[in-house]
Amino acid sequence: MPYETEQEEEAMNRSTLRALLCMVVAGLALGTGAVASAAEATHFPAQPIHLVVPFPPGGAVDILARLIAKQISTQTGQSVVVENKPGANGNIGTEAVVRAKPDGYTILLAANGLATNASLYHKRSFTEQKDLEPIAYLGYAPLIMVVPEASPYHSLKDVIAAAKADPAKISYASSGNGSAPHLASELLKLTTHTQMLQVAYKGGAPAIVDLEAGRVTFMFLNPLEAMPQINGHRLRPILVGSPKRFAPLPDVQTATEAGFPELEATVWWGFTAPAHTPKDVVSALNAEINKALASPEVKATFEKMGVVAEGGSVEKFDRYLDAQTTKWATVIQKTGIHAD
């Protein structure tokens, strides 16, 4: 349409120029944002990482967390600060990470509860599967089935035969309702179609005292708790719950070798982040954890602790979590166990 005056034409040209300039500036801003995002991912971590441990200091999870934190700090030049937030079988520390900003700077190292707590606790405002992002599978250690040194039972079949002959005669110690030793023992009962009495303790230490004294028949223990007692000839191992023989106890059968492959029971650990953490940040964390697991210092310490390092991709840990969640949800449902 022709303009009636030169002034109108000049005003329209100025308006068009302003619009074009706005489009250019907006395009530059978008480009700058994309570049900044890519640069941020490339240089992750650019500030200290907070690694939450949902258990007290001194336990297996805490020891492993501090070992990996030190190695990642060496690799990246950034501090990795370990924060212990214990309570409620790991729920308190886990919830702290669920509520954290999903930027990769607050992460969690947790254990079997990642797969079992959703079935054990019904009065929570979060679930691990929905509210956490898998980062990496750290590794596992077998649960070791031990009896007092003076026990007449020398194999799993001995215990099963005694339980079938007299169910009231066989008891097992656990370190609390819903704990890994408790669930492993309940899995044993389901797998072998036997009845046994649970004797629950507030933690592993008092349970071990009564086990050594012969007040209970057996217990499943992790290597950190079991090996000092085994080496001191106070407890005797009769089974390991790992898929293959445990190097420190090469003469002890696995559950598969004993004829019960379903009785695989381990303690395991893995890293997670809040849901919606960017995938490139999760990938960067996964790479640093795998690099740490391959370091000589970490490998040597794991060997001393009896921990089998796994590592691997984000997808591997995601599949493992799904499998463990399904397995233990079935055990918990069949046995009616609950922790709240």
C-alpha cells in the first residue's frame, strides 16, 4: 500500500528496523544460552558436590562414599563433601536428595533400601523409582550366612533339614525389620519352604554377640561384619549369597552350588540424583564414578573390604534397580513385612 506522506514511510521503516533488530537480539540470546548450556555440561563440576550418605559415619556406605569422594575430587579438582543424614533405614537422607535442586551438585550413595523401602514404607511422600535418577552402580558384597563356631550345622542343607524336623528349633538374627539380613532370611524361608523364628535386634553388633553365644542359630552378615568374626574363629561361614564364590572364602559354597539359585542375596550400593537432573550432567557423573572405580587405590580398598566393583552405564544401573525392586517387592508382599 502506498504511503500518503514521506513521514509515514519513514516511521514505518523505523518500525520495521526495530522489529528486525529485536529478532536478531533474540536469536543471539538463544544462541548464547545454548553455548552456555553446552559449556556448563563440558565443565561439570564447576563447584563442590555434596554427596549424601543416608547412614551414620563408620559403616560400609560411609566408608565407600568417602573413598569415591576423595578420588572424584582428585580427578576433577572440585571438593566432594560427604554429608551423613541417617535415620529411618535411609529414608531421611534419601528424601533430602529427592528435595534438592536437580543440577548434579547434590547426589546420594545408598544401598539396598533403594529397591526395598518403597515396599516396606507406605507413609512416605516420595518413591525412589519416581523421584530419583540412577547414576551408577557401585558394586556389591555377598551376604554371608554364618553360624556359631560350635554349631552342629555345617551347610545350608543341615539348617533346612533341622527346620523341617522341628521349626521351633531354628532361629535367625536380624539387625532390624526390613534390613538386608532380615529380608535374606525371609527369602531363605520362602525358597526352602521352611519356618524359622526371627529374633530382631537394634543393629548388627548386639545380634552378633548373641549369635556367637549360640542363642540364635544363624545370621546373614555383610563381609565387614562377618570376616573379623570368621577370622577369629567365633563364627563359621556356611554359604555366600553372591552369584560366584567369594574370594576371601574360596571354600564356601554359593547358594546356586547349594541347590538354591533363587537365594542370591547381597548388599549393594549405587549413586542417584534428584529426578530431572540433566542427562548430560548424569553422564558426566557416571563417567567420573567409573573412572574412580578403575583407580588403583579404590580397587585395592575394595578388595580388602570384600566389595566387588561393578560400575557401568546409567542404563545398567537402571535395569539392576528395576530387577531388585521387583524381586524384593515379591518377598515383602508374600511375607507381609512392613517397617512403618
